[in-house]
Amino acid sequence: MDKLIMVFKSSFGRICVALILPMLIVTSCEEQVDDLWNTDDDGQKVSPLVGDWYADSMQIFGECITDSVFDLMQAKNISDYNLWLLSDGSFQMVVSQSLSIKDECEYVYGTWDNESGCSSSYYDYYNYSPFQYCNVYYEFDQYNFGTTNCSQDVTIEGTWVADETASTVTLTLNDFCENSFGDPSYVSDSDGCGSLEDGSWNAGMTRTYSYSVNSDSGTVSLDGKWFDGASTCAKFYLSM
């Protein structure tokens, strides 16, 4: 009889273990799945800026007043603009500017000649040769004698960091020259930058932008300052 009772207890124990063990496994798996989908845990949130972002359009606000929007591309003679925020924490910004100095000369009541350049009896200081007009006045380094287009290409690199709590992105730019018009310059050294009329050499400039996510399109916009100090704000539109 005692042996029978011991056999029964042993069998019952095995049955209990066999029943309880799968329940523990299922419960453990459930908890892990719940943890993966637990959106209430701040530590599990994923930054909306994870991935590689690209912007090729922007707006600008005079004196940082949002209702005084004007076309930055036209106002700054920008023919091409790209900004990449890369997932490795680096960024690259490319700004290309181009304008016809013949049109600019005639716009200020000047007379244009392809060889002698601009002459003006109305504004004496517009008496420039073609390359002087391009290089000295506009501070660009590329002049096309066939089209009278004056241009420059600028590439700026650096690093970026996002603050998810404050919804901001801080760009830290590598050394670059800011020309007399408050734009990035093709000049790549401090001495050359100092030779510009009002150029300034910037070592590690930072710009902090607030970001917002469009819930419909998933695109991101950055709001912050341009390169000409505190007087001008810009809005960049990012997409994946």
C-alpha cells in the first residue's frame, strides 16, 4: 500500500511539472512580447530621426517672423541645395549659388559689355570688369564668359545630435568661411576668408533647430537660424 501511494505521488508530481512548465514558458514569452510593444516605456522609444534624411527645399523668414516668408532660393541666388542627416551622426550640406551678372548690372541701371563688364553712370561703384564683378563684389569663384553666369559651390560637413525630449537637432559645422552676404563661402582657409570685404571664419559653428514630424506624410521639418547671425531663420524640409 505504501509503495502504491509513493508511485501515485511520483506520477502526480510528474504530471504537475509537465503542466506547469509549458505555462511558465508561455507566460515568459508573453512578457517578452509585451515588453517589445510596450510604448509606455520611455527607454523603448525610437527616435523619429533614425535613418538617413535628405532635404532639397527650404524657406526663410526675415527677422525670424514666420509670416514674412520669402523665397530663399531666389533671394540668395541658390541654384541647388541639399542637406543629408546620416544615421552615423554626420551631415553634409551642399549649397550652389549662381546668377547672371549681366542681368544684375542692367538691373541697377548699368550698361553691360562682355569684355569690359559693367559700367554705370548712376552707381559709380558698379564699374567692374566681368571677373571683378563676380569675384570681388559677389565673392564667387566661377565665371562663365559665354553665359555671364557667376557661381560658387560650397560643401559643409559636420555632426548632428538630436534631443528627443526637447525635439531639437543640433548641427555642429566644421570650419568654414561666411562671406559678406552671410552665406557659406567657397573660400576654405581663414586667410582667404579675411580678404573678403566682410568675411568671417567660423570654427565649429553650431546651429540648433527645432524639429516637428508631419503625422500624415512622415516628413520632418527643421526650424532654426541661417548663417548670417540671429536676424534670419530658415525652415528645411526633410524626407527619407
